[in-house]
Amino acid sequence: MPSIKSDTVRPAAVAGRFYPADPGLLRADIQRLIDAVGPVSEPLAAAYIVPHAGYRYSGPVAAEVYARLAAHRGRVKRVVLVGPSHHYPLRGHAAAPYARWETPLGQVRVAASNIVGSSRLPHEAEHSLEVQLPFLQVALGPDIEVTPVAFGMSQSPDSARVIAALLEEAGEDAVLVCSTDLSHFHDQATAERIDAVTAEAIRSLRPREIAPQHACGVYALRATLAWADATGRRPRQLALATSADTVGRPDRVVGYPAFAIERPILAE
């Protein structure tokens, strides 16, 4: 299994495109998005589903998750990040082979994993995990550690076991964040119809009903739902929107989900 070199830093690949490259502007934008959700007082979920588009498009939906994580700042020490490989054809799973991951807000420590092999190819230009890092830095603080893993073509039961192992390795102070957008490039009405069906499949823990064309992070999403089902957790919808709800064109939209996957309620 490839090892992580102590001096390897993954530079920011999409700063200035998906989010501001200026640190002050970036922090202010994220804080504004989180503040717009308002103070959230609820138990920490075991996992969250969050979108990964440019902040001007999906930022308000993503902030529904990060406002909830911010309420537990100091408790969450590590985040297991799972999402797709948009630019590199990937089968199975690949951890990020870096010691640190750079954003305009500083470097995030990458916690090494012994669960899956690592490869730079799915990660070097990938935005789906990178765009989560500035949100995590603001919501949870500069000392947060991440374990970023790209999920490619895979069977949900196998990938669910990978998620379970990653979380066990990460420890009690870890949460899972699954990065995915939903349908792409339909008109607003069509996207809302398709995404409503996908959201129902998420809420009902029916991962096999989610088609690849209806969620770009489908393999990570299916795995997250299969893991949730196997461990007695239930998804709760926080937000569902499209790019047309912010600044996008209504004739060519992308869907954005936010869900919390609740920890099981123990019987008394």
C-alpha cells in the first residue's frame, strides 16, 4: 500500500474558480453562509451529505451541513471525506497520498489510512473534496484532520464496509462527509422532479434506486446509504435545491442535496 510522504502538500486546484482565492474574502463568504443558517442546536450526526459546486451556486445548501458541524466545534477532530473522481476513471477506492492539503486559509492535515490504497491521480485536479476543506476550516477550526477518499465504480456492500472501517480507524471524534451533487443540466422543473425521486431514495435508504446520471457522487452516496442502513441510521433531509435557486440559469441546472444521517437512538 503506497505510503504518505511527510513533506507532500496537495496545492489548491480550484481556488479562484469554485471559491475565492483571497483568504479574507473566502473566510467572510463562508461565515456569511453559515450565519445565514442561524445557530443550530441539535445532536451531532454520524454523517452528512453535502454538495460540491462553486460556493455561489451550492454554498447555501452546503452551509446547512456546516452550520450543524460548527455547533460541535471542538468535539469533531477528524472528518472522513468521500466523494467522486470526476477527471480520472477510478475503480474501487483511493485515499489521498498527501500529508497536508492546502487552501487559501492554510494547510489541513491529512490523516493517513491503512484501509485503502492511495493514489494522486484521482485527487490532483478533483474539486469534490477540496471545496469542503475551507468550510471545515471555518466551521471546525484550523486543527481539523481529514481522511479524503475518492470512490469509483464499486459494489455498495463492499464500499459500505470500507466506510465502516475508515470511521473505526478515525475514532470516536470523527464524522463522515459524503460529497455529491444530484442531476445535471436539466431545466428547473425536470431537475426538481428527478431530484425529488433521488431524495426519497436517500431518505428511504434505497441506494440501488439512485442512477449514476442522477448523482455524480453516486458510488460514495450509495456506499454511505448502505453503511447507514447496516448500522441502523436514518437520513434526514436538511435542504434540496438547484443552481437556479441561487445564480444559475433555469434552463440548465444542477441539483444540490444536504442530509444529516442520524446516530441510532438507543432504547432505554
